[in-house]
Amino acid sequence: MTVRVGVLGAGTVGGALVNRLLSDRDAIRLKSGVDLEVRRVAVRDLAKDRPFAIKADRLTDDALSIVTDPSIDVIVEVIGGLEPAGALVLAALRSGKPVVTANKELIATRGQEIVEAAKRAGVSVMYEAAVGGGIPVIRPLAESLAGEDIDVVSGIVNGTTNYILTAMAKEGRSYDDALAEAQRLGYAEADPADDVSGRDAAFKTSILASLAFGERVAPWEVESEGIEGVTADDVASATEKGEVIKLIGSAQRGIDGRVEATVKPLSLPGDHPLAGVNGVTNAIFIEGPSVGRLLFTGPGAGGQPTASAMLGDLIQVASRGRGPRTGSAHDPRPRRQVLHR
Ligand code: HSE
């Protein structure tokens, strides 16, 4: 069974994914039974060099032409941001094409609408890569833990800021130098202000909280603060006290039953389980009364790990056709909490 894939975007993650699809096509087919063919790739600049070898006629700068192409079965969206990604994803779903996306801003902000469109069309939308890079956490949370009454979800969900804080604490490097390195390594967002301001972590915390608690927690409801205010002196004084500063995203129910979600830098004791999570590594705790405490950890950003998560989604979508929807918490059924905006 050959499944023809259209990829929208060929930046760090998109480029890594196309590379894997081209170089590992046989291995993927032998292992999963699904033959994934990269049919077309949409790029912003046709003249730019790409880290993959694909015939020129498979590249286009018209992403919509891929979405409407009847010879394409599945759409992968790695453009990022709300638009044009949102319109393209919705158009793909409405025309009956499953979508795999890494777009945390889009899922956090318009997940309900997107899941509803997928449901109406009877196709899947999958977004494992939207949180935690290569860490499988969305499907475990949405499916394996669907029966658990989760108490808390918390952890380090932004690789760039963890890379910066680690470099400052362990190597005495400057904030600017560490940020530049994170950008060079392909960890940072197109606008790295999204990382350091806590915005990216708020999107991810919103997605995790929505799945964990089965009700929508919008990104603007996540009280967030980034690491821009963390100075070299703050890092040094934490180190002197045997502590480590980490940017932590967290969500739990307050005493009134409402989900309270935050993103903020915290100084953790050196023996805290998150204190030793360094560099681009992310780590997400999920706690529930029956399951106890689970820890999901691994590379939270970067082309290869994130492409690995997307490849898993793609194989899932391609092999099941109408696979499971991992966006149950974004399902537009009535919530206890009515949200506006
Ligand atoms: N900029 C993000 C991070 C990429 O550093 O975590 C992965 O979502």
C-alpha cells in the first residue's frame, strides 16, 4: 500500500522528515508495512538549497496546490504559526485528507475547531511532535492514560530555554551566546522570543493540560513568564545554594476544581528529579491516583527527534487510514468551563 505524502514546509523539522522519508523508505515499509512516498513538498523559497535530494518538479512554493492535489493522500504540516498553516490544515481535513502536524501554536489555539473538522470528515489529525519533540507523550496521555484521573502534569517543555539555562549554569556561558547556539542547532523557534518569553511552553502546557484534564485549557489561560528576567547572577546564586533554575510548565486542579496552568522559572533543589534534566532534554511528569508518577523524558527539540515523532504519526495515519484521534480534549463537546476568544 503506497501512501502519497504532501509536506508543507521544509525547515529544520520538515527537512529532517523529508530526508528520513526519502532515505528510509524501504526500511519503513519493511518494518511497518506502509510505503510512504514523498509526493510533493511546499517550500517558501524554491531557490534555497535543501538538505534532501528530491526532483525539482516535486517542490512548489504553492502549499495550497498540495492540499488540493488529488494524488496526495496525507498532509504533513510543518510551517508553524497560525496562518497560513491553519487554513491549509482545515482545507486538507475538509477535503478528507488526514493531517500530521507539529504545530503547537495551532493546536493549542484552534485545536477544537481542527479536531471538529477532522471528525466531520472522518479522518485523523495527529500532533505527537507538537509537545516534547521526540518524546512520545501525546498519545500516552490521550490514549493509554484515558482512564486515569490525572492530578498533575508538569515539567520542562521547552528545549531552547533548558539549553540556555544549562549552558549558563554548567559552563558559565552568557545568555546571548547560549541562545545563539540553540538557534544554530535548530532548537529555537523562527522567532526565538517565543521560546525565551515562555510563549512556546504555554502552548505546550495548554495542550498537555487539555488532554490531561479532559477540558480545554486555552493558551491565554496559562499564566506564563519566561527566562528573559533570569540573570547570570540568579543562576550563580542558585548554584551556590545547590539549586538549579528551570522553566517549568505545570497544570493541576485548584480547590475550586478549575485547572490552573502556569509556566515560570523555578529554582529547584539539586536533588529534584528535574534538576538533572539538562540541555535540550525535556521531561514531563504525569501523576494520577492509580498510576502514580510517570516520567517521560528525551530530546525536546531539533530536527531529527521531532521528525521521528512525526514519522510515527504518519505511519499510524497511513496504516490505519482512519486512525484514532489524539485530540479528544480538543473535541468541541460542551465543557464545564466556557471559554471565549
Ligand atoms: N523551540 C522549541 C523548543 C522547539 O525549543 O522546545 C520544539 O517544540
